[in-house]
Amino acid sequence: MKKTNKVTIGVFVFLLSLLVVYVGFGSYYSSRFLPGTTVYGQSIGQLTKDEAETKLTNKLNETTYTLRDGDKVVGQFTGKDIGLKVDYTTDLTTRMNQQNPWLFKGSQTVSATQNQGFDEASAKAYLSALLTKENQNRTESKNASIQRTGNQGFQLISEVQGNQFNVDQVMTYIFENIEKGNQTIQLNEQYVKPAVMSDNADLQNNLKTLNGVANVSGNYTIGNNTEVVSNNLVLSWVDFKDNNINFDETAMRTYLRSLNQKYSTVNKSRIFKTTSGAVVTVPAGTYGWSINIESELSQLKQDILNGNKFSRQPKIVGSGYNTNGTDIGDTYVEVNIASQKLWIYKQGQLVLTTDVVTGLPGQDTPKGVWAVWSKQQNAVLRGLNNDGTSYASPVNYWMPIDNTGVGLHDANWQPKFGGTWYQTHGSHGCINISPSVMPQVYSAVAMGTPVVIY
């Protein structure tokens, strides 16, 4: 009896011990992961959820990623460097809820996908700095281009494929690999590509045009003079940059202005042979011509781009341009203030002579080479007298010649013309003509006719 009781008691104690162990085990692992549990390759057995999350986070921050380009290690960085983040909370909570601490089952593995992300600003800033520094020691890609070959023309320079990284492409590739769990990231030639290749249509067309330019030369005919525009001069004006044909417009304007200074007549005095045979110097007036710099610049650029030799007159503005050696020509009005005479010549023939009254001394008729720019009948001339009062003088014929109100007109208030009458009864600057003669003057003188006053 005693022996049976001992056995019974022993069994009871054993079972009670097992129960205590069972209850203790279940209670302990109700808030901890079972032994042998691994998550994302990390053992978290016997750890609470918070302890497991801390361990995984620390491991994530310490994880080293290696960036390779071929056999070369481009750089290394950790998860912490790029602000790598994983939401472990959801997976760990799910696993904790799924485990049964009362079944004594260990070695449980969570094979969930990491719900990871980045502190985008930190990641991009870090990786951009790393790649930019690496690029400093790498070869830059170069676009295909066109270069001048001395004075011989232009040639195509092929593109160069360098090995500097396209920073944005590489960063995207890094993020993709990290999300796949790759710690060694082998780059696949994410290099900056040349933007312009040798077969670029625009580049080929520009080369063709430039090869035509290389043969351009020309002649300017200015009056009875010829100016040669050499091929070397043309080439000095043309260059190719940023995939565009460019002109040195400053140099071209300088050249055209030099021609203008040499040949134009506007704002220049003239040597003039008078009716009496004397040769006088007549100051500049409004009459004359010059090269229209901007219009000619545009035309010259087009001539060059056309690739053809040219021979022509430059673009002219103003009046009096001809090939006879003088812009006054052989049709003009001549006024001699000292003799108070006016002569009209047409095609070299004297067609009219008359006495006139010019400006009162102090209100002198302006000397110079002017031009008739308007013709009016029955006009009223208005202005101020010497005493400040205003006047309004009707005239039958009015032919202004400058931009201050001076012109040719009839003057029925003048009792006589010629001689020294102008010295005491002269005009306000106009050329007064007898009413009996003025119709002939009006008829004989066309618009644009030069008026030489000396």
C-alpha cells in the first residue's frame, strides 16, 4: 500500500511539474516569439515584438550595399546612409498573433515581403553626392560636332561615349535592387549618352551647308568701284556652335560700316564745280546715300548660306546713288548765295536761270546739298517774324528741301530779286523766286532732285 501511494504521488508530482512548465512556457511566449523564429533572415526567438523590431531596424541600418561598375567598386553605403525604412510592425504583429505558444512548436519562419521605403530626400542627396564625386574622375560624353579645319573648311567630329554616370538613372536602378533584396548592385552601363550623334540629320545638313560656305566669296559693286569679299574673310565670319551655324555679326557690321564710311555720301561734304567754273566745297545736307547696314547684313548672311559666289550692289538707302562717280549727277538745282542766282540743269543741260532772294543775314539760307522732298500748290507758310509775331504767307508753289522749313517758293511780296536786296530784305531762310518764274521752276524740278546751295 505504501508502495502504491508513492508511485501515485510520484506520477502526480511529475504531471504537476509538466503542467507548471507548460503553463510557464505558454505564458512566457504569449508575449515573445517562439524559439527558432526567424524574420527576414534574422533570429528573433525569445524576443518581444519591440525587441525584435529594434533588432531588425539596427540590422537594416547596418546593412551594407556595394555598388559596382564592372570589376570596380564604385561605392558602398548602408541602409542608414540612404534613410532606408521598413515597416516591421505589421509583419511582426501578424506573426505574433499567428503563433500558438501552447503547442511547443519552434523554428517558425516569417517569409513576408519587406514593406520598405526611403527617406527620399536623404537617399537622393546622399547618392547624388556619391555619384557626382565619382563622375569627377570619369570621362565625359561628348556630342558629335562640326569643327573648323583652319582655312580649309569644316569637318565632322564623331561623338564620344564617356563613362560618367547618369545620376538619375543610377539612383532609380539602386532603389529597384534594394527593393529586391540585392546588397551587391551591379550597374549596367547607366552612363550619360551623347545627345547628338554623327548621323544626326540636322548635323549632317549643317555640315553640307558649311562645306558650301567654305567656297563662298564675292564682289561688291559700289558706284564705279569694286570691293572683293574673299573666301578667308567669309570663313572668319562663320562658326558652328551648339549644333547651329553662327555668324560673327559684330565683325560683319564692322566690315560693312568700313565700306559705308569709304563710299557713302550722306553727312559728307562735296567737291562741286559751279556754273562759273569755280570748284567749291559744299557742306553736307540731307541729300546722300549710305549702305543699309542691317538689310545688307541679312542679305549677306543669306548669300553665304546659299553657298554661291555673289557679285552685286549692297543694299542702299537714301538718295543720289549712281555709278557716275558723283551722287549729285547731272540733274540738279544750283543756288549761289553771293550772286543771288539759281540754275536748273537737266541731264547736264542748263534749262533755266533766275535771280532769287535768299535768307536775311542772321537767318541765312543753309548751305549744303539738299533735295526736294515734297511739291505742293496753294500752300500757306507759317512761322515767326523777328519781333516774335507770327506770319502766314500764302504761296502758289512750295518745294521744301530740308527738315527745318526751308524751301523754294514764289514771293509776291518781294519787289525785286537778285543783287544785294537779300542783305536788307532777305527771307527767313527760304529761296524766294519771282511769281512769274516759279511755275517754270515747279514744272522743271522733279521730286528728289538735289539742290546745291553754296
